[in-house]
Amino acid sequence: MKRLEEARKIIDRVDGEMAKLFAERMKAVAMVAEAKKDLGLQIFDPAREEEVIRRNSARVEDEGLKSYYINFLQSNMEISRAYQSRLLDGMRVAYSGVNGAFGQIAAHRIFPDATLVSFPDFLSAYDAVEQGDCDCAVLPMENSYAGDVTQVVDRAYEGSLYINGIYDLEIVQNLLAVPGTSMSDIKEVISHPQALSQCAEYLREKGFKTTSATNTAVAACRVAESGRHDIAAVASLETARLYGLQVMEKRINESSNNTTRFAVFSRVENRPSGDENHFIMFFTVKNEAGSLGKAVSVIGQNGFNLRVLKSRPTKNANWEYYFYVEGEGALSSDRGRKMLEELKANCAAIKVVGAYDREKLLKEEEV
């Protein structure tokens, strides 16, 4: 009995210390949540959690206890995520389009606990963040099928917001109809022209008539509200769930290489640490022979991998261009600061618009 009482006293003492440390830890978690809200970052960061588990579990020398300690850490992180979700419940995220459009789907997958706010176009969604009406905006930068979303790229160049994350959304098209429909019932398929084009071979083989809609979500809504079995829509699985439609066939688009890159825009600049970071910046070069070549050389000579280099008209004068750059490496490092200083000698203007840990894939939600 004496040993049991001694053990219980130790446990009570440790539990008391742990309660104080837990409260201290959760105050830090609240600070993390507020920072993520300002920066427009996801709550769940698997790479960060893996690193914490790896580092902290190494401190437990007893191999028999290590697996239990890992479970303890994972439980702590789950509690932290839940607390952050509650704190960020009022976070407002802007997107362009209607409920069920791919912009809304991307915003929901990145910020599942936030309040999503629809805007009629990209510029009004961006402006809502600049004006403080929303905390961040999720907007498309590029589609592998259709190319750059130039309105968003130009606004990023002209505006004051920062890009703190890049997310890849695979565009998967599915055939949707009202419940109880059979394939033999369907005569006509409605969707956005690009979605119809992506599924042209499938639709042609089935002999379906095609009709255009302003976007895939609007098409799905029309089918759902009609109650008809002879029409169907081409849209996402999330849209099927949203409008109560039956999934007739999945993945009917011809190419599996249709992905849209979405950027998260925020008023606050992110400065991630480490060498595996990515950055986005704009620059204009001086009107001197070789200026562009020198600028590109500066980036490479300082050890940064230049992934993307594109030009766009500035719209300030005829034949005047700015350059959009994506690279790998930490601009906050010593060599990053050195590179930026050297670029200033060759460029008329430089604007660093974003830094983020890595590009992330937004996985499809099954229905």
C-alpha cells in the first residue's frame, strides 16, 4: 500500500505540473491560430507535426515507452487542431464563383472550418481582403489545361497582398443526374464549355447532346432543380453532394493532367524558415542591353533554382513588361538577402509577393 500511495503522490504532482504546462501550451496554440489567420495558413500542417514527433520522441530513451509518448504527442496535436478550429471559426475566406464551383471547393479544402464568402469575380474577392472585409482570399493563378489566370497574376503584381500558400486542385469531372436516373434516360448534358471540352470524347461516344452553362456548379443546380431524368451535368463530386445529385460515372474527363493552382492571399507576409522554401516575386528590368539575362544569372549564381519565368505587359506603357518569377530557396537567408541586393542593381523594380513551405495537393473528397 505504501508504494501505491507514493506512486499516486508522484502522479498527482506530475499531473499538477502538466496541467499548468498544458494551459501554457494552449496559450501558445492560440497565438499560432491567430498567426495562421493573419497569414492565411492551414491549421493542419503534416510536415510540421512529423518534425515535432521526430524531434520530441528522440528525447525518450526508453524504447518501450517511446511508442506511448508518440501517441501522447499525436493526441496533443489533435487537441491543438480542434482548439485552433474553434478559434478560427469566424475566419472569413473570399473566393470567386458560386457555391460548388472549383474556387469554393479549393477554399473549403484549405479552410474547412472558415466562413466562405462568395464574390462575383477575382478582383472583388482580392479587394475584399485588401479592405479588411475578409481575412484571406483563395484565387486561381494557373490551370494546366487553360494556362495563366492573367487577371489574378496582374492583380498580384499591382496589389498589396502577399501569397502565403500555393495549393494544387486536380480538376476531376463526373457525370451527375437526379437520383433514380439510369444511363439510358440521359439525352442532354449541361456544363461549362471548358468542362464539356475536357469530356468531349466521352460525351460523343455516349451520343449526348451538350448545352453550355456559366460554370459547372450552375449546371448542377439546373439539373437538380429541374427534377428531370433526361438531363445530366458535368461537375465535381462535392457539387454532387451539395445539390443532392447521383454520381452516374466518375472521372469522365479525357486528360488526368488538369490541375488548377490556387494561391492564398493575405495582408500579412509569411517568412518561413529553412532552405526548402519557395518564393514568388515580380521584377522589371532597366532598359539596358542584357539586363534580363543579368537578373536571371543573379538568381542562379546565388544558388536559387528558377522554376518559372514569365512576362506580362505592365499596362503603363506600350511594350513595357514585368516578369513573374517562381523559385526555390529561402529569401530570408543570408544568400537570399544577398541575391535580392544584387538584383536591385540590375532591375528597375522588385516586389517579393510570396513565400511558402511547399506546394500542396488538395485531395478529392469522396461521395
